[in-house]
Amino acid sequence: MSSRQQRKREARAKRLALEAAAKANARRKRRIVGVSASVLTAALLATAIALAGSGGVGAPSPSSLPSNDLEPLSVLGKLGSAGSPGPLGPEGVPVPDAPDLTGRGSGASSPVDGIQCLGAEQLLFHIHAHLTVFVNGAARRIPYGVGIEGAQVTATPAGPYVGGGTCFYWLHTHAADGIIHIESPIARTFTLGDFFDVWGQKLGPDRVGSSAGPVTALLDGRVYRANPRSIPLTAHAQIQLEVGRPLLAPVSITFPTGL
């Protein structure tokens, strides 16, 4: 067999593996929905009734945050270019061509901040946010498989993808593209601090994971002045953390259909 034929065979095998992983993930989610539809509907109704007097379900939108928490980008002065976001990954979102900020972490599958690790993904409250990190002007990736114990990694043509595991925390990542999956059986306000706690990493005004230094936080293109731990994980929130200098312009992604 020629090397060209071998490459074609390997490419086809990778493509089939990706398709199989995607189909398995879709089947699992359909099965969860099919088996639990009536339960989820009742739970959703009960949650809606319980929260009716509190103004709605889920995390607050950025526009509802205290006015002194958010400032215009102009207060930071001139910002450098973030450069190329990287090639598209298995979720259709750019994956930075950069090292991971730190490892995926692991735990004893015990609750973290009231967030459990369950045998299947939960779909009652299902949204996604995006996290970008720079350290001294250099990009860092958010690892795939954060919040997924016993991660089952599939090698796809677009990069590694975690389609299964022994249990899933309600906050987790499937790919190294910065997409945080918020998939919970209850509707509540989740924060970036919750995600870092599930990850087993530190986060605060002077630290992001293993990187120490003054932290500048951006939320949807504005400067977030409060503790970055309190940043709400809202639907399609675009969060950027920068440790040290230089400061870079905010990265903005397009969320693909389904995210």
C-alpha cells in the first residue's frame, strides 16, 4: 500500500470515528430526553413556579449586573491584537494553537459548590459560555475533559473530543476550544468561580490557575471590575481573562448552531 493510500485510509478512519462519536453523543442525549421527558417537564414547571416571583430562571444577564462592575473597554487604553484564534475544533469553535493553561484535573466525583457529578449529562438547564485566557500576552487553552471523570477521548480530524465518561459535572468541557457546557438538572446562577472549583484550579484577582499576576477580566467586550470568580455564566457569555501585561483586545467567537 502506498503512503498516499495509507494517509487516505487514516483520514477516513478519523472521519468515521468523529461521526460515530457525534452519533453516540446525540443518541445518549435523545435517550436521556426520551426517558426523562415527563420528569423534566414537571421539574421545569415546578422550578418556573418557584422562581416566578424572583424575576426568572438562570444567571443574571450582564445588563443586570451592578453598574460599577462593568466599565467600557476604553478605560484600559490601547490594546494589542490577540492574533489568530486558531483552527476550528470539533465543536466548530477555534482552538488556540497554544499550551493548556494547566491540566484537566481530577476528583473523587464528589459535589463541588453543590454541583454533582452524575452518570449522564443533564438537559433541564442547558446553555454554553466561552472562556479565553492570556498569560503575559500569550494564549492558553482550556483543556478538554474538565469536569468529566473517566473522560473517553476520541481523536477527530479537528482535534480531541470527549464524548463520554464515568460521570459529568454540570459544568464541563468537551473540547479544548474554551466552550463551557452548563448542563444542569436545576436552574441556578452558575459562576466562573464554580467552573474553576470543578476544575480544581484557583481563580481570583491575582491568579488564574497556575498563573499568578494581576488579572484583567472582560465580559462581553467590557471590563469586569469585581472578583472574576463572580462572573456569571450566562448563555453565550464571552469571557476573557488576562494575567499580567500586555493587555489584548477581546476575542469574540460565533457560537455554532447547537451551542
